Amino acid sequence: MSKYQVYYCSHCEVKFAVDQDFDDHAVIDCPLCHDDQYLTDAGEAVDVE
């Protein structure tokens, strides 16, 4: 089972997930607008196989 941190960008209204094992969540930017100014933490998600 993989765990992810979910982020939401209020600028372009996209939700995306990053593996919680990723070392530095502080460097994460929105994949569409390439900015972190509008990101909010949207919680956790799990991938069940």
C-alpha cells in the first residue's frame, strides 16, 4: 500500500498527489502553473492494490 500527500492549487484548480516517501515536500510546485504560491495541503490518500 502506497501513501500519498495530496495538494490542491487554487490558481489552476488542479489536485495532484506526491508520494509521502519523497524527501523534500517543501520544493513541490504545481505541475501546471509551476508555482507553489497557491498550493494547499488537501490531505492524504492511499493506493490499495
